[in-house]
Amino acid sequence: MLVSEGDVGGSRAEVPSASSPPQAGESAVSDDGDGHPDENSRLLDVLRDQICQGLAANLPGRKANPLSIFEWNPRNADDQKHRAEVVLDVVKVGGGTFDAALVIKSTLPDSDVIEHRVPLHCYFSHSGSGTAKDLLQFYVAFPQHGLKNATWNLASPEVVQAWRARGESQDIEGVLGEVSDYQKPNESPGIENLAAVWFEEKDDSEEEIAPGVEKVRAPAEGDLDRYWPRHDDGRWSARLPRVTVTEGLEIQTDAVSWVACLLCFVVWAFITRVYRAELTDEGAVEEWGSRVPGLPRAKAYEPRRYVNLRPEAVRAYIERHERLRVPWHVLESACAAANAGKHVIFTGPPGCGKTKLAKALAWCATEREPLLVTGSPAWTSGDLVGRYFPKPDGAGLVFKPGFFLQAMEERRWLLIDEFNRCDIDQCFGEMFSVVAGDTARLPFEAEAEEEPGMKPVRVVPWQRGQNEAVDAGGGVFRDYIMMPSFRILGTMNDSDRSRLHQLSFALQRRFVLVRVEAPDHVLVRQVIDERIADQTKELGLDKHCYTFGTKHLNNTAGFHHIRDVLHRLFADPSANLVSLRVVGLATVKDVIEFTAEGLRAPESFKTVSSELGSGKDAARALASSYLAMALVLSVFPQLEALTDGDLRAAVTCLMRAFAEKGEPIPFVKLDRKEEGHSLIKQRTIVEFFHDELARQFTGREDTRQMLDEVRDSLLNSSENDAG
């Protein structure tokens, strides 16, 4: 694993001086507690000696062929192939060190070959301090160009134990990561752009998100390709050569493979450090002029757009993983807003799929789950930005980042559910400036990664070509960097009367509000039928239903009796609870699932008697009653947020669905007894709804009067139809 320069296992280890590197036979040998040298430490010594011998024997032969060949085309030009060969010039090898130079031979279109020489000093160390002991480390220093050293922890006692346990088993996988410049993902702005070209196995060729550099060939071949570093999810990984520990505690490995492995690391360290130097305008670039030696400028690696959501891909994802149906224009609007760099708030009624849609959007853009948090009236800027917390030992305070900074550090999008439940203007605090593209300095101090001690905290939108960690006076900050691909998503119930605060115009300018429209009634009908089929199969309703009289389909209490009622409730072409934006498809599915649980009879249920007339009438009444109870559970709570006019329309839709075609459907109770089950009629479903709503809206006389009017109108209409 690569660690920060001098940072070993969480403690600060002193890096050996380049002028006096440790020799091949030297090491810090630990004691196993019984006065005997530690076996793992001795094995690490042996491994280091073997690698050093391999370097001495094989490095001179590497001068004949290039280590890497970088070939690329600028995407905005035709037939403009560029080429850069990285050649090793060995100066001196011995004593666990080697001095060499990387010679970069650059070939540009219509130009002669230009050579750049970069001196290197490489050495091993087998030492440690504190809790990090017996680390076999490999260092690469750039003594003449001001670039920072690169440190690789090749092996530790834990790794040796794994080698001993595996014996002749498969290769050990090593991990390169956490170097000094890139210890955490947010401290490596733009490095993923470079990595996507030269260090990722997959080549994303989509024009919108492809970098300005098109790779022509893999930069490493042969044995170097096997050990070429890979970049994935903010971490660098590389394969280590096989190491076997015999029963006699002897090391067996291929020194030639280790040489190839280390040379890959050398090339990697050079490329990433020069790239970082150009990004931060460090003095190292000045020596070579405006162009990084032999490789594209940092700007060339930037994609045309950092987020490239395609509506068809998002639709396929949500239909496959979430079984969610969203109108096409909603997806188009959401993707376009995120691609254009805007943050997005989804509005709509409960259950319309706002949260699932937001999660799908984040996953399709980043292949990571968003950081999902739920807004609360108790929130302050400390929840979203950060605050001081007491240290675990009680000795002072420590800064803990809030949700906003956590999401940026973890390279995830931030999803704030119930966005309008909190005073978002107050909670955003300094984040207003950051979302608008400005740097915000926070009233906190925290440990800086590159400098010891407490440093002021800032939130910095990433800008290529400036060192945001240091101000004009040389002061170091603890920076949280917001990358161009970072987005904030929110969900908000736009008809929720209980929302506590309106959004300010200042905040609305920084977000795009996407209204999740109600789906077409044809689509809702299709969803209803599919969900009924799923529940029937999952719960075995075709075999385990309450039956009245003869075993005939019409005499079983199943969904076939209430399918038309569900269609009237949620998919009527003229008016329904979905088109009225009372509920969304998720609530429709909940209603069907609740109803299915009531319809499923135990395998050993007794016969059911009824005085409702035919078995068909009894079965229909029981199925309708369970549906009515499901509506009270899932839909009635949403009625609280409606205005008077919308409430009347919703209540009418609910009651009318159970009162058409003659006499209103009875509301029945299933009386379960050992000697047999029976149905007991209590009232009509219209009256059941009326009584439940009257209790729900107690004290609101205008609403009570409206309920009476709707009930009486439907019951009188049914009586006239029957007459």
C-alpha cells in the first residue's frame, strides 16, 4: 500500500535521507518477546536482498527497450498522433539503491524528437516507528525537480503471514493508494481524469464525457503490463509478484518480476506527480516550460462534461431495479439539469417515486449510492456543514464535517429527503457561496493532511491550475474540495401543508425544481394489473382464498372482484387519485399489497357462511372491505395536505369507486370461529369512509359538511339507480 510521505500506519515515520539511504543488509530487526529475532522481519530482509540482487542483475538490460510508450490523439483533431517513450537510463546500482534517469522522448506531429531527462534516486528501507514496524518500503525521489517523494509499503508482517499461510497458492494482490498528494479522494482534484486515460482497464468512449485525449495504445506491454497500476473508485491497485514461504522459512520469488513491478511504480510516480505539479502551478513545471514533458497538458484530460446522464439509461435502471415508471419528460428534465451542472429538487405527492428517482440518478452518474439524509426541523448549519464535537478522551474539541462535506469526501452525491422539512436557508449557511462557485471559509479549525497542527477549514470548488491549499500569505488550510461532478439532490412534497419553510429565491436560483408528474392512466392501469399478478403468485391467492358456497371463481374473495374498483380509484381516464396528485405509484402498490395480505386465507380455514345473498356478492364484499381498509391505511393520511377543492375531489373519487352500478358495496367483518367463519355486515363502504374521515378531520365543520354532502349524493344516486 502506498502511504503518505513519512506516514506509516497512522503514525509519522521519519523518511530516510536520500543522501544516506539504508544499505541492503541493514534493517530494524524486532524482537518476538522471547529474545529471538522475529521470523517475519528476517523474511522481509531476505526478500529485500533478493529484489536488490534482481535490480543489480536486470536493470542495465532495461535500457534497451522503452518502459512505457504513451500514444494519443487530441479528440478535436484528425491524424494528430502524439508519442512519448519513457526510457530508463541506469547510472548506478548497488547497496539497496539505484540512481537513474527517466528519459522522455516526445514526438509531436510535424516535429523533431524532444528529450527530457528526469533524475531519480530510488532506495529501500526496512524500518518503522511506533505501531508500524518491519515495513519493507521502496522510495522514489526526484532530487532536481521539486516533486514530492513517492513511498510504497511493499510488505509488512501481516503480508508475510499471508504468504506463509498460502504457500504455493495464487498471486498476492497488493494495493497502491494514499500517497502524499492523494491521501484522500477529495485531495486529488482531477486525478481521475488522468487515471481514466492511462490507468483504467475500461475505455469510456462516449463523446460527451470522454477526455480530450484519446488513448491509441496501452502504455505498458509485456511484463510491465502485468504490473501496471489500475485506478478504481479513488484507489490505486497493482498486482504483486508471487512470493512463497517454504516450510524451512525460505523466500522464493521471481526477482525479474519484482523489477518490472517496481519500474511500473517509478513511471506511475513520475506521471502523477508532474500532473499534480501542473494542476497546482508548482515550480516543477516551470523548468520544462508550459508543456508537461512528453505528455498531454492537464486540461486535455478534462471531459467535455463531468456528468453525462442519458435518460434511456436511467429509465432502464429504474425499471429494472426499482420497477418505477416515470414520465419521459421528467427523466429528460432531470438528466439535462444534472448534466448542465445544476442541483435538482424533485417535487410531487407522497409515493410518486421522488426518492427512488433521485437515488437512480445518482447511481447512474457515479455508480455509487448517494449519501441519503432526511431533513428535520431541528437541523442547523452544523448538521449540513459541520460543528465541533468533544474528543472521545474529553481533552478538547474536534471538528466533525456535516453531511455536505461528508458526501464530498466520499465522492458521493448528497440526497436530502424531505428537503422542505428544515429551514434549508439557515442550514446551508456558507454552502450558498460554494454552490454558487465561490470559496467559503468556515469558522472551524481541523487537522491538515500535509501540515501538522490545526488549520482553518475551507470549502473550495475545484478550479484547475491553482493551489487552493495555500493562500497568498503561505498559510495552509484544511480544504474540502467540491468537484465539478458533485451534485445535491432533494425531494419535497409540494402539496404538504405542514412544511415549515418556503425556499428563498436565492436558493431556488441554485437549484432546478423538477416536478414528478402523474403517469398516464394507461400506464397506471398496467402497473395495477402487473402488481395484482405478482401478489397473486407470491401469496398463492389462486389456492388460498376465502370461498363462499361452491368452489367457483366468482365465489372466491380475490382480486378479480375488485380490479375494476382499483382501476376507478387510480386509473380512471377522467379523474383518479394519481392524476389528482394525491398519491403516486408507490402508494398504489402499497394498497394492493395490504389488500393481498387480507385476502390470503389460512390453508386450513373453515367454510364461510354469509347472509348477503349469493356467494359472488359475499366474496366481492369481503375483497372490497379489505381494499377499503388498505385505503384508510395508505391514502387517508395523504388527504391532510390537500386544499379544500382537492380534498372534495379526492373524497368523491374514493367513495364513488365503491358506489357505482347500483347499491353501494357493503363493509363486512369476517368473524372467525372454530365451528366456522361468517360474514357480518356493518354498513356500506361509503359510510365507513365517511366515519373514518369525520374522525380524521375532527373540529373542521366545513370539511364535515363536505363529507356529508358527498356521502348523501352518492347514496341517493344509488337508490335512484336501484329504483
